[in-house]
Amino acid sequence: MCKIIAIANQKGGVGKTTTTSNLGIGLAKQGKKVLLIDADAQGSLTASLGFTEPDSLEVTLATIMGNLINDGEVEPGEGILHHEEGIDLMPGNIELSGLEVSLVNVMSRETVLRSYIEIVRENYDYILIDCMPSLGMITINAFASADSILIPVQAAYLPVKGLQQLIKTVGKVKRQINPKLEIEGILLTMVDSRTNYAKDISAMLKEAYGSRVRIFANVIPISVRAAEISAEGVSIYKHDPKGKVASAYDSLTKEVITSARQGDSHFAPQSKEVSADGQ
Ligand code: ATP
Ligand code: MG
């Protein structure tokens, strides 16, 4: 069984990409077969794994999705890159922004990525999708493909408004396109233990969402060592194996594996949000 997790938050710079690569490599270290999908036109995940010029790659997610839109054949291994720490990567680059625009006129425009994942899923235990900081068509494609959504939230900012919008969008996709969709949990990132922000925000999140959405027990500390890894092309486990961020991502990995085993469900969209036309 392959579990598909989208890492999403339309707010920029909250740790989505860092979480995708380090959770992904963490899962590979636990013996899981993992594919990471870079669904961001910035190509940050691709670059941070050492493929430093995503825009010059011949085959990327945009090419593959383009082929599927045009009813072309896609082979399971096509365009997939391999990283030294044991994960596979479907890279992404700037061409995704062009694709995003052209998707608007495509039949089944929300489920093109899902069709791709159907082709590759039997080769993996986990597929993680690094979403871009927007709730546009590519992100909706990620939500339409996923079993669950993991939401990184930067501990220094009050996230309420954006989170409400995000959770509403997840609920809408669940009702209209992907009934199995759940929220994996909210992950606090870049936590500075010298301040009380994280505790305050954590308490606030628990009060607002705690009954419906899991707030991960593990938080990711802020560390210069973590900020360095995107330039190194390796994970935090390699760059700073004894550091607190490596240990936090390792614990998060185990928490995610445990919840997959238990088949936890963490999301009950409020039925009052559903109107007669299903909007
Ligand atoms: P975007 O919305 O642009 O895709 P993102 O949500 O993917 O951003 P990241 O790129 O993972 O966020 O992280 C934003 C910045 O914060 C990066 O420069 C990254 O190196 C840094 N960063 C991520 N996690 C940490 C951490 N735990 N400690 C310190 N810096 C971090
Ligand atoms: Mg990113």
C-alpha cells in the first residue's frame, strides 16, 4: 500500500520543502520506498536535493503532466531522478507555471497529477508532494491525489486566516473530488525555544482545531544548520546528524509511520459547510 501525503500551506517560506525532503529521506532511512514530487514552479525541492538547475532538466513534472493531458503514454520510471540518500524524485521547474495556466481549459483538470500517481504508486510505500505557496490548480491536483495533507506552520506568525482558507479548500476537495482526503496534521516549524511563540501558537491551534486536526507532538526547531542544507544537496541527517533538527525530523518520521499503521483519521469537515449544490 502506498500512502500519498501532500505538504502544503499557501503561505510562503514556512518549511514545506525542507519538511518534504527530510521527512522523505527519514522514511527512506526506515526502509520505505519513497518518491518525492516537486509540484512547485520554483523547483526548490529539486534544487535542494542537488539538481541545482531545475530549469534545464529535460523531463519534469510539467512534461509528464503535459503528456498525460495530450493522452500520451508515460512509463513508470520516466523522468525520475535518484538521490544518494535513497529516495526518488520527480523534479519540478518553471514550466509548471505555464502548465498551471493551460490546465484551466483541460478536461479532468483537477486529476492529471492523480493519473500520473496511478502509474507510479505501486513502486513506492510513500509519495510526498511538495506544494507551491498557492492554492492554484497544481495544488488542487496535489489535494486530489493525496491520502492526507501535512501542513507546516511557521511558529513565529499567527496563521489563523490562512489556515482557515486552507482547511476550507481541503474540505471542498474532499467533498467534490477526493472523499478519502484527510489532514495528516499541523507541524510547527522553525520553533525558537527561547521565545514563547510556539507554545502560544500551539495552544491557539489546539483550541481552534484540536478537536478535528492533529497538531504534531514533534515540533521542528529553528537552526542555522537546517537553513544550510538546501545549498548542500543533502538531508539534515547527513549535514548535521547529531543536531536537534535531525532528531526532530526523525521523530516526525516515526510519528507519520505510526499514524499510517493505525490508519488514523484526523479530519472531520463540518457538514454545515456543505450547501445544497455541494459548494
Ligand atoms: P516556499 O513557500 O517558498 O516553497 P517553503 O514553505 O517550502 O517555502 P522552505 O523553503 O522549506 O519553505 O524554508 C524556507 C526557508 O527557511 C529556507 O531558506 C530554509 O532553508 C529555511 N528553513 C527551513 N527550516 C528551517 C529550520 N528548521 N531552521 C532554520 N531555517 C529553516
Ligand atoms: Mg517550497
